Amino acid sequence: MFRQYASQRGFAIVDIAELDVDANLTFTIEDAFTKAHQIVVSFTPSHIEAVKSRSSQCRAIVYTHDLMNQEFFTLNSINKRFRAVIFDDTELSDLPVGWPRSTLVYHFPVNMAALCTKIFKENDFDNTSTL
């Protein structure tokens, strides 16, 4: 549903789980990270555990989280493009330390309209944006 909505508006969505990170994790993640105008993170219990445990099996997730924290702190704790989404099985206190605990969190599905409004504001992006 979300991909279809984005595609109809000329946006592309990149899921880091679908990137080929085996060849060059650092380049692949940094390239996608740099190109993204908005980054939406679905904080599921498994995602939170991957970040907190720093599991080597979830290197792409951990590295992306590190890049997000670096940007957040470099900008003096101002969040310009990261959107945290949680579900009914996740509490705010479950979120990893860093930018996710210091920003607006969207509850799915209750805040889906607000999230889409924030992401797809036409005056903020051109239609070649990548999410």
C-alpha cells in the first residue's frame, strides 16, 4: 500500500533489506542514505533487537542506525528526515537510544495519514526523490 501510494506520486522507496550489501556494505548503505530525502524506520521488535544487540547478521540495519545517529548529532539533535514508526507491540521506551527517542514517533496505523502528509509534502521535494 505504501509503495503504491509513493509510486503514484513519483517517489521511489528503497528497503535496505532488499539492497545487495554483500559486495560492499559501506558503499551501498552510504549511497542509499545520501540519496534519501526521507528515511522511514519501522521499529518492530526484531529491528529494535538488531540495533541494540549490534548483531553482525544485521549489519545493514546497524550501520544505517549509526549513520542516522551521526547525522542527528551533527545537526545538534535536529531531525530533518528520519521518521520513526512503531506498532501496537512496541512501546516508546523500547526504542534504541539516540535519534528515535528524541523525535516524533508515528504509531501505525493510527498516524499513517500524518506520516504520509509529512513525507509527501509536495513543496518539500521534487518528484525524483527516493525514500
